[in-house]
Amino acid sequence: MSQPEFKAPGPGTWELEQTHFGRPATRYVAGVAGEPLSRGFGEGTKRYGLLLDTMRLRFVNDFCYAKFIPVGAPENASGPPPRPIFMLLTRLHPEIRRRISAAPDVISKKLWREDMRLWDEEFKPDSIARNRRLQDTDVTALGDAEFLAYLEDVKANAIEMFYRHHKFTVSSSFPVGYFITKVQEWTGLPSGEVLGVLKGAAPISRGIGAPSLERLRAALVERGITADSARGRPAQQVLDSLRATAGAGEALQTYLDEVGYRLVSGYDMADKYALEMPEMLVGTIFGAGASVVDRAALSFAGAPPAASEPGLVRGHPGSSGVARGVARVARTPADAARIGAGEILVTQMTAAPWTPLFARIAALVTDAGGALSHSAIVAREYGIPAVVGTGHGTALISDGDTVEVDGDRGIVRILTAS
């Protein structure tokens, strides 16, 4: 059998994109993601006067590669131009000149406030309505032609959501990055300490299903339903039983309508959604993790290589604070479902559906991401320490190790090996 050949998908510098595609992508997503992502991100960078034009995605043997495109750069550019050439471009290149001229208005007019209004009042409600319409369609009642039309609607909606998400990427990142930079200039404090003051600044980051989850938990308490009722029973059986319980069943369905079809294990259509992970749902509902879910059925396998600095893993400060606990290495949501209260989640990255797990972990360590990643933002909202962007934390930390996570310095110490 011949080995697949990996060739650059075009001129210039391409990097393997592992934050969103940690494994080969499906052909479906590879066919719909690239153009709207590039278009939306490009609109954002242009609005904010950035000299970064956009980002492009290409797939080689189903692996995703990304390339950042500076304004005015030739296709084969592999780095910044010499300083004299760059200074000349700032005076002669029309688009570079326009962006440099527009950049001061970003700060003086606080463009992100208008973008927040557009998202909250227009794009977000419309996106929810579009997604809910597709979710509520009974596909079993559709004829062949209607079903094919429905699939085209799903595809068009996916393209539009890729575009909308990346259109607002700069809007959501720029003001936070600007704040961190200025505070560091004024105080000389490390970024980890600066980020600490942002705890509680974005409650929505706790997850879109958080209010309905709290109402569900209140309904369970009112009816005397505790984690004990779930212990030792198959997770799907627990959910079915709750559905049939007067008062609790309605609250459960409302919660599942919000989160049930959200992707859990990644960003591809082949990844599992929440309803396919009943163990994780039950653990989240009862906030019990390992006390409900059988650890033996969710084992982790894999031997890590030796660390370059024995006992020390370095990353970036994601959320301030220091915590000690038992590390649980979770490469999939199934792994994550077994995490008990007070343990430390070590994973490649987190996505929105992982958010409920933050309510019971003591700290977070990730391979990918930075101070403005999902992992870091949500960790700050829950007030737990986080070290992000370690590169190989999931390989250097073993399941069961006792570790200390220092979110101020971006360091994880392995105190006791498992």
C-alpha cells in the first residue's frame, strides 16, 4: 500500500491546524468550511484596520492546514518583508494605507460595542431561529425531494454559520487583547494576573444552556431526585426516567432542546453531539461526574514520552490562581464524563459543549489555545486556574498524576506520578 503524499496546498507557509481539527476532517466539512471562514474573518480584519488580510484553509489527505495572508503580500510570501520594503509599502500600497488610516477609529469609536449590539440584537436571534427551524423539522415526514431540499438548507446554514462566527472573531478578541496590553504597559504585571480581573465579565461563556440547566437542577431538588437515583444505572435509562417524571421531564426537555444537538467531541459533523453522550449529560445534570459514571467503562490508554523538564509542563496563563488535584487526561467527551469533583481536566482543547464540566473541575490544562481561547475564557468565568497552549500536556501528564496548576505563571508541576 502506497503512503499518502503530503504536499503544500499552495505557495507560502502553511501550518497544520489542530485547534479545531485534531484529526482528519470529513469531506463534507472540508468542502464547506474554507470559503465562508476566510470571507468572514477577512471582513473582520478589514473593519478593524488590521494588516492581516485573512486566513485560508486547505485540506491535504483530509488534514487541515491554515495560512495567514498579510495585506499586500504575494502568494509565495514566507515571512515579513525587509523593514525598508515594509515602510515603503505603508506609504504606497492603497489598502495598507487605508487600514493604517482607519485603525485609530477602532479605539476612538470603540467599534466592538456596535458589533456587540449587532450580534445580540440581529445576528444571534436570527442564528438561533435558523438553527431551531432545522432542528425541529421532522425529517421522517419528508418525501424524497423535500428531504434533498432540507439537506441543501442544512448545508447553506452551515456555510452561513461558519461565516458569521468568523465575522465576529476580531470583534470579540480585539478589546480584550487591547485591555491586557495596556494594563501590562501601565503596571508591568504578567498576563496571568491581568486576566484575573476578567473573571465574571462574560457570564454567557458559562454556556448557552446554563440557565435551563439550573432550572432543571432546581426541579430535581424539589422532587427529591439526587445523584443516588442515577448511580449504577445506564445513563440513557436515567434520562428516559427523568423525561417521564412530572415537572422534571419538562425542564429536562427544555435543557436538551438547547444543548442536545450541539457537538461535543469536536467541530466536525462526524463528531458526537450531546444526545449521543448520555453519560456526560447525566454527569453534568447531577454535577457528579465519577460518582455517577463508571470509570472502568471510560478508560484512558497511552504511554507519554519523557518530559524535557522532568516534572514541569510549561504553557501560557489562561486563568489566574493555583490548584492541586488528580489529573484526568481526557481526549474525548467520554473521558471527560468520568471526571470527578475537584479533579483537574487535561485535554487538547475544549469546545462550547464541554462548558458544563467546568462547574466541577478544580483546574484546566490544554495543549492548544491562548489567553482568548474558549478554554481560558470559560475557566475565568468559573474562577478556576488554567494553563493553556502547553503543546503536549496530554502526553507529558499521565492520568492519575497529582499536579499543581499555576494559572498565574502558566506552569504545571507534576507532584506525584501515578
